[in-house]
Amino acid sequence: MVGEYESLRRFGLPVLALLALMTLAGGGLASFSDQVAWAYRLWSTGTALVLVALLVEIVRSLARGQFGLDIIAGLSMGAALAFGEPLAGNIVALMYAGGQQLENFAEGRARREMTALLGRTARTAMRHAGSALEEVPIEVLAPGDRILIRRGEVVPVDGRLLAARADIDLSALTGESLPARFGQGDDIPSGGTSIGAVFDLEVSRTAAESTYAGIVRLVESAQASKAPMVRIADRFALWFLLFTVSIAGAAWWMTSDPLRALAVLVVATPCPLILAVPVAIISGMSRAASLGVLVKSGGAFETLARVRTAVLDKTGTMTSGKAGVVEIRTADGVEPDEVLRLAASLDQASNHVSAEALVQSAHERGMVLSYPSDIVEAPGSGIEGKVDGRRLAVGGSDFVRGRCLSGDPRDLGRDLPPGTAVVAVGIDGVVAGIILLSDRLRDDARAAIAAFRHAGIRRFVLASGDQADAVEATGALLGVDLARGALQPSEKVEVVIAERRDAPVMMIGDGVNDAPALAAADVGVAMGARGAAASSESADVVLLVDHLGRMPAALSIARRTRHIAFQSVAVGLGLSIVAMVAAALGYLPPVQGAVLQEVIDVAVILNALRALSVPTGEARAGEGLPSGGIGR
């Protein structure tokens, strides 16, 4: 029933606005033709039609326990008919119906970025069935199914790439303009568009559990939300109604002229509160969504504008979340790059996390790796074998020392930075060096902190479950006010609650262990591009793009949006109150007052839409700034 009512309202408003316009114009033509009686009939008809629709809306709102500001518009139309001023009533009717239609148009424009996500949802997929293909609804796809993705199609579910390569446009998910390239075995998220050759995908998650489905649910939640400012406006309606009726009643009582009371009611219709706030909030949310920052509700968006403290997780949020080579220490006469190349070549045969880090670092440096042979691996300790005819041992210090005739990795491992892991390398029975691995600071971490400060964040707290010394070292590099390590999830919550006593708090995290703290913060922000589903579900904001610089930008957008909303309300109501006083004193007749109020309504809505056009420099705050990391 609710959906049917909303559809009826959406299609009925243009009809009402058109009827109000036609009766107003028709009555004007009749008046110019000296057909005054017909003019009054047409104006009265237009007023009555919109008034009936408005009364239905008011009754429905009261049944839901909502006391709205539309009551004043209903009073002014009813009074216009009662006092024989149908022209003023018809103008108010057009103002109301047209204003509601303008609000729908403005919200539709403001939601454009978010609704674009919903419109791109895939409905079917081409599934392999033996030697044939069958088109099936995506709801029936199960993990292990093999599907064909054609050029130009949206990837319907999360899956593992079976082809050698795939080029995917992820702009709808991340806002990044450049396509992403995936290799065989890589995980591809749903929602991206294939822009390269046809490829096969092995389904890893059902449609309901896939990345894009989760984003769509977040979008629908965001669109259905109502900001606290709007609820405050609704509660304020009673006081504004009493104020308006008092002014109108006083004008009538002091002058015995009912038209003065009518003029006051006509110019009192508080469209700045009815329209400006939701339009501004939705516009700002849409602008943030276009940058890859999805705010789940208008309430969260408004709260984001008041945040002054940021509690930051370390691993995966301020750091890359993966070990990387930060330093290579070698024995005399040994080249560091050669140690890395040989060790990475041997580690191609291992699936240990440190082996993956060595291979990735070697590839990043453009090294050509050799094929290893005679491989023997001791799980959890190390690996040995031959590369380019040389005997290698790679692993822990004890493992390598036990396979070398000379040298000790510990001699090279003094004064290690906090949180550093050591991979020792032995070549032909001699300890050649050690490779230091650490979770490196994100490339954009320092720039993001600077951008947050520029956006108004006054205090930074680094809270992590990692070792305390590693957290303190990272905190020193970032310049935070407080760094706390070795925290359990419950202790992270305590940190957030303690900070909330002084100022509104934003918590940014990406792991399952961050979910309780995200829920406890005034605004929880999940690194949705790389984080766990639990953190995204409990957060108020999801960062869809793996770029911290977008979050300070969203913060600036929220603050500017809130300023625009209050500005629209203050200016609009201020002008309305001035007009009410003028009407009460007899300087503003009902018809002119109705026209003036229409001008005020259009002005405040256009001002609210400015939230869509946040300056590019401000919206991209934090991007492209120089930043450093742990290591060389």
C-alpha cells in the first residue's frame, strides 16, 4: 500500500500542478474578458482540487504521528475560499503543488549518482551447462558455477577469473576513471563492467551475498533515510503554526479585516523548511556518493558535519594491510637487489605470506625471476632449493643459520624497527643478508591526515590490535595525538566512548574486529573497498574506493551542505516573517503575498541545490598530495 501511495503521489503531483496552472490561466483569461463569475469558478476549482489532495496528505501524516508544516498551506487555501479570494487561493495551490513537484525534481537530480547504481543491477547471466550456454536469473547462481561475461556486460556476482586476463571498468563502484586489469585467479567484484575480451568467471558468492548487492542495499537504505534536521523541522511545525495563527489573528482582531489574516497565512507557508533541508541533504549525499563515499542515512550525513575527532584503525586503514619489503641488509660485497631477486625466485614455490611479499616486491621493482628447482620446504620455517645453479636457503634466522657454514643473520638484525619481520637469505652456504618486512604506511595516509585537519578534524587517535610498539611507531609517522596498541575489540569501543565525551567521533576501520567500535562511534566509516562485510554492515559510511583522500572530501561536503541547509532555512523563513509583518500591516495583499512566497520558495530550493556543486578543489581534498611510508 505504501508503495502504491508513493507511486500515486509521484504521478499525481504533476497532474495537480498542471490543473492549478490551467485554472489559474483560464481564470485570468476569463477575468480579462469580463467573465468575472467564470474566473472565480475556475480559481475556486483549482484551489479546491489541490486542497482536497493536501487534506488527504495531512490526514495520512497525522495517522503516522507526523505533524507537518503543510497545515499552514491548507489553512491559507481554505481561508482564501472562505473569504472570497479564490485568486490568492489558486496561487497558493499552484505554489504548493508546483513546490512539491519541484522538490521531486530536485531530489531526483540530487539522487542521480546513487540511483545510477540501482539501475545497473544485472538480472541474468550466461551459465555454462556442459558444452552449451544457458541464460539464467542471477538468483540461481551458486558458488562453483561457471559463467560467461561478454564485453559491455555488468559482472553479476563476485567470482574468480578463469581467463588469462580481464579489463573491468569499476567506476560505478569506486569512482576511479581508469579501468582495472585482473589476472588469472584474481577475485573480481560484482558491479563492474567488462570493457575487454570475453572471459569466464567461476562464481564465488551468490547474488545476494555479492559486493554489488551489498552496495545496492546500502543505497536503498540511504535513499529511504530522513535527516534529523527534517524531523526537527516537523517538530518545529507546531510552534511556527501557533506563531502564524497568532500574527494572522492579531491582524484580523486589530483591523477587523479578514483579508489581512489571509495575507499573513498566504506568505507564511514555510516551504524553506519543507523543501530546502531534504533537498540540500540529499544533494550532499549524492555528491559524496559520486566520490565513492556512500553515506547510509541523512542522519549520519548531518552528524558527519559535526565530527571533530577521528579514531583510526592501523592495519588495512592507515597501512596497506600486507607485508612489504622495507629494507635489505646484506653482508659485505653482496648486492641487495640480487639477494631479493634470488630469494623471490625461490619463494615462487611457496605459498607462505612472507614468500608472497617477496615475490610481489620483486615484481614491483621490475625484476625478472628465475625458475627454482630441487625444492625442499619446511612449513612455517623456510625453504631451500636451487636458483640459477646456486644453492639457496630462505626463511627464519634459525632455519637459514642451520644451513649455512658461515655468518649469522642475527648480526645483521640489530636495531630493528618496531613491528618488523625478518627473512634471512643464505647463498651457497653463506649468510648473504636479511630482508625486512613490515606493513607499510599507505601512500595516501599522511596526505589524508593533512586533509582531515584542513576539513576541521582537531584530534586523531590511532587504535589497533597490533603490537603497541608498532602502533606507536606508525602514530609517530602520522603525527597523531594518541596511539594505542594491543587492543581487543571491546577496548577499541572503550577508546571511542572516551573520546565521545569531548567531541563527536568518527571511527574508520576495515576489519571484523573494528565492527563494534564503528557501531559505537557517532559516525562509523568502513573501508568497504578492502574491508570485511561485518564492518560495512555496522558502519554509517562505506568508503567504496580504496582512497583515504575521499573521506576528508566527504567531510567537507557534509559541512558545506549543512551550512547551505541552515542558510536556506534562515534566509527563507526570515523573508517569510518580514512578509508576514508587512501583510499584517496591510502593505501586502493576499495575491501579491502569494506571488512573493512563490519567489522565496524557488530561491531557497535553488540555493539548496548548490550542495551538488561543491568546488572540485574542495571535493578532491587530500588527493594527489605528497606522502611517505615506512621504509626507504
